[in-house]
Amino acid sequence: MVVLQFQFLLVPFLTSITGEAQYMMQDAALLTYIDRRLLSLEKRMEKCNQDILDYVEEFRDFSKVVLSRLAGLNNYKAEVKSAVESLLTRVERAQRDIDYFGSVTDSNTCIQVHEDLVKQQLFEEAEKKKKLKLMLNASCDNMLAGIKSLKIVKKTGDKHGSWMKDPGKKHTKIYLLNGSVNDVILEFANIMTFVESNHTLKARRVTLPFPWEGTGHIIYQGFLFYHRYGSLNEIIKFNIQKRNTADQMLLPGAGRIPAYQLSPSTKIDLAVDEQGLWAIHAEPETGGNLVLTKINHMTMAAEHTWDTPCNSKGAEAAFMVCNTLYVVYNLPSGGTSRIQCVYDVLDAVNTHEIPALHFPKRQGSHSTIHYNPKEKQLFAWGDGAQIIYKLHTKQKV
């Protein structure tokens, strides 16, 4: 009887234990399944994060390429605009030249030059010369007859550079612009301060908003005129005392090739003479011959342009004296600099009868030569030396 009761109690107990074991096994299986699913989700999340990082990196690379191409497009746009402006200028010149000649009179395209057309052409040329003489003050009748002497004032700075005085103002300040690419002007109170050994300590530093390119800059009437680095043909007018950009202009046709073969960093050379501001550059369309432009320094507008017979090949520098361009030539290895090409915009100088003018007592090369019309002498930079040349002039014939 007791045994039967014990068996009766044992059966439910065993059944209960077996059921709990089954539940535990089911829970364990469920946990294992959940763990596997979580691991799978984690791996997918990691892959998703990695894909996002890869997409972000690809987008950054794509953005860099797009920005680079946009910058190139802007440069190309500026070049195309400059080329179009140059083409328009040349079309205008060609149209004026075409107007001077005869007209077609028959179907055989035989051109007959009439007396009236010749008279009209001569009249227009005479009027053109009158306007040029009024604009350029024809009373300026001096021409260069020789270079008398030189004085090496100091030797400081790089191989290429420029130094000058402002011929348009009554002051004795000296300006030093070192290097073919820079954005700092050194201003000295006078030439004695400049020649001192520790001259940089006493100089006033003027930082430009944009760096210059080449050595063809000039200071006139309190402004620095220079070719902006990185631009094709932009000329900046900078107020030295106020330290701000006063104006700028684009010089049509300029900036594509060096103005002088032996000074390749200078694409646009600015000059000053008794008549004001000029620009000198070379163009592929002229076969490398120099192009001369008179610039109104007040309005920054090109007033007139001349194609000269002076070639840039073998040239190292040039300067203006009294409406006349003097081009300086040398050897690639350096030697005696000499003036071999002269061009007077008013045809007041018989350039074919002028002998070659040699620079005295010096072997080397110049990176820049500028004429100072107030002091009637040249300020030159030669192989890192700052040089003054005194000139001998005579009356034009």
C-alpha cells in the first residue's frame, strides 16, 4: 500500500521535471537563435558602416575632381575672354587698315586705287598723327645718344628683382621688390638708408593683396602697377600709402608668351617716361615682336597700341624714353648688354641710322631696366645688383 502511494507521487514529480527540462532546452535554443541573429545584424551594421565610409571617401574624391575642373574651367574662361578681346582689337585694327585701301569695281575682282581714296588715306593718317602728338606731347624731343657710366649702388636680394624711385612725386624714397614672385615691397626713406648694411631693419614693409609676377612692375604717382601672379594679363593698380587696390585692367593679347626671351618670368613689362605709363609685351601673332601700349594711369584704359619691329628673341629688357622704345639684347650666358632695336611711336627718330648702344664696363645680364624721367637715368637690376646708369641724350632729328 505504501509502495503504491509512493509510485503515485513519483509519477507527477518526474513528469514535472521532464517538462521543465524541455522548457529549458527550448529557452536555450531560443537564446542561441537570438545570439546568431544579433551577430548577423552586427555584421550587417559593420558592413553598412564600412560602405558608408567608402561612399563618403568616394564623394570627397569626386568633390576634389569637380572643384579642380571648375578651377580649370574658370582659368579657361579667362583665357577665352582675353583671346576674344584680343581678336576684337585686331579685327578693329584690320578694319581700319582695310578702310584705307581701294574698292572692288568689277566682277573680275580687280582693285583700282582712286585718287580720292589715296587722299582720304593720307588725310586720315595725318589726322591720326595729330591726335597722337596731342596725346603724347610732341614737345618731348630728346633721344638716347649713349650710356655714359654706371654705379653699382648695392648688391642685395635674388638674381631677379626690381628697384626704383617714384618719378611722379617729389620725394627721395627707394622701393625694393625682390624676386620674380613676391607680395612684399620694402620702402626706404632715401638712398642712404637703402645702402646701409642692415637696410631691411629700417625698411617699411608693404604687403600686397596679390603677389606680382615677373619684374616688370613700376611705381608712378604714388601707385604700384604690376602684373598679378596667376593671371593671364591682369594689371593691378595699388595705392602704396593707403595699402589698398585702387583699380585693375586686362591688357588684351598679353601674357601668353614672355616679353623677353632672356627674362622668361616677365610676361608684361610696365614702363614710365615723360608721357606716363606704358606696357610692353610680345604676342604669338606678331611672330614674337614686341607690342607697345600707352595706358592712361588715371582710368586704367589702353589709349593706343603699336606693333613694333623689335623681336623678343635674344632680348633681356626694354625701357621708354620720350615716346621711344629701346630694347636691350644680350647672350643667353650673359655678356655685354646692348641696345639694338629702337622704335619711336611718332616716327620722329630714324631708327635705321642709330648704331648699337652698349652698356659700359659690365659683363652679365639684367632682369629689369627702368627709366626715371625725373632724374634722366636708368635703374637696373643685374644679377642681384642694384645699378644706376647715367644717360647721354640729344635732340631728335
